[in-house]
Amino acid sequence: MKPFVPQLVYFEPNALEYPLGKELWDKFNSMGLEIRKTTSHNQVRNIPGDTDLEKYRVAKSTLVVGIRKTLKFDSSKPSAEYAIPLATGCMGHCHYCYLQTTLGSKPYIRTYVNLDDIFNQAEKYIKEREPEITRFEAACTSDIVGIDHLTHSLKKTIEFIGKTQLGRLRFVTKYHHVDHLLNAEHNGNTRFRFSINSKYVIKNFEAGTSPLEQRILAAKKVAEANYPLGFIIAPIYIHENWKEEYSDLLLKLSEALKHIEVPDLTFELIQHRFTKPAKRVIQKRYPKSKLEMNEEQRKYKWGRYGIGKYVYLDDEANEIKEIMMTRIEKFFPQARIEYFT
């Protein structure tokens, strides 16, 4: 799979006052991309397209270069203390993704060029929490690896966190374009996590992302570069031959990593769930999706913030957990596992 190249680029005028903004302006001009101006990264209008669906698809291939004005970082618990705001939005078309509803009418991708401001704020948070470790999540509302071959914002952040004593960085990706990150001076302070899944899920619900084999190869490279490494398997989804496909996934992963020492390997497992608002959006944006969302075959469970979700029935949920935990413990007995239904 080729690295992402935006179909359309917008710039906030003030973004050109920053070194990264000027660098991206020159880069995108040399690439012959269509560039437009916008007053704010939150006010991008006139996305091309005759229908809402067409505009949505163009937006997913649109990059907006702007300035992060709000420097109060959002909380990212329980996985991290703060979400470090490097980018928003994703070029992937994952049918089940919670960003379908979170980003609402602004599915375009935004990257922020005032990195020094962001790093200074991160440093303040680290100092406030001394002598505790402060963890930052860089992929709450984006897949930062998917655009970093263009911006190198993530690489700069990895090296910034690498110079701190008490800062830690973590992010997750479905992309394999990691070569430029392998020589970053991370000093063990950044955990690289790959989102992996069965071939059925990737083929049917993760359009625009790297194939499984490329993700596994990228994970091997990252492990060889001595990054702390983890994997997310989400959503764990019941489909034809799901037991065999998930077992095959873990076997392939274990074979790729068998000669590499991976201390503190982690797995985060999340069963498929959906909300009614998410279902409406998914059916509108992906009308031919095969994603099963039959409320009558699910259990209703109250979620955080008072929003309920539909999860697998208890028997199905217990079977999924038993099979996945058993397989991971077989292939990766040293791994730490977190499980969510």
C-alpha cells in the first residue's frame, strides 16, 4: 500500500509563520497538489462533492494545515494522562470506528504546525506531576503514523519525549509506513502499538489501511528498533471462521517476532460494540457495509457518559474472551493483556 497523499490541502494563513507550516507549503506545492486557504482549521467549507457521501469521501482525503490554539490537553484515561494534540482525523475508512460520530461533520484530517507550543505545554504537565510518570496518547482522534511521512511531527514528538525523564508517549496505527521512525532517539519512552485483526475484518471493514502482512512486518521492524511494543485487536468480531482466522493471526505474529526479544509486550483486546448514533452514521456513510449491527441479537449495556452500547450476548462474549486469552497466552506467555467487552 502506498503512503497517503492528500487530494486537497487547506492552509490557515498563520500556519506559514511556523517552520513546519512553510516546509509543508513548499512540499505540497512541489508535489503539484491543489492548495486552498481557510480562515481556521475548524471552518473548512466548500469541500467538493455533489452529495453528502461524496463530500465525506473527499474530506477523508483532505489535509488541513493549521495551528492548535487550544493548548489545554484532553484527558486520555485510563491509557494515558493526556492526549497530545498532533493531528485530528484519519484517512482510513474503518466502518466501525468511533470517530464516525466523534468528528461528526469534520472528517477531514488536520495537522498542527505549532509543535513548540505543544511541547512546551506537555513539559508543563510533566513538571506538574513530578515525580510521577506522565503518559501522552498521540492517537485519540487520528492515526498519526498515516500522515507522518509528510509532516514528521510524530518523529519530532518521539525525540522530544525521548529527552525527558518522566514523559512517555504511546499511539496506535493501522499503517506500516514506519521506516523514517526507526532511527528516532526514543530512549525507550515511546510505546508503538499496532492495530491488527482477522483478514475478514481488514478486508471488509478497514478500507484504506495497510494489509495485515505489512502491519506485522512493520511491527517486526519496530521491535528490532527497540521500541516498547504493543498490539490492539479491536474490534474482535464474530464472522465465518473467526476462530481460525484469529488463531492464524496470532500464529503469524508469533512467527514474525520469535527471534526478537520484546520486553513488556502488551495486548489490548476489545470486543465489537456499537451505539445507535454510530449505527445511523455508519449506514449512511457505508450503505453497503457488511458490518452486523442487529440490536435484537445483542445485549444492551450502559456505557460511559450515559450512552448505551450494544455488545455480544454473554455466551458469545465469554467464548470470545476464552479463545482469545488462551491463544495469546499460548503464543505470548510473557505478554500483559487488557480485555474489554
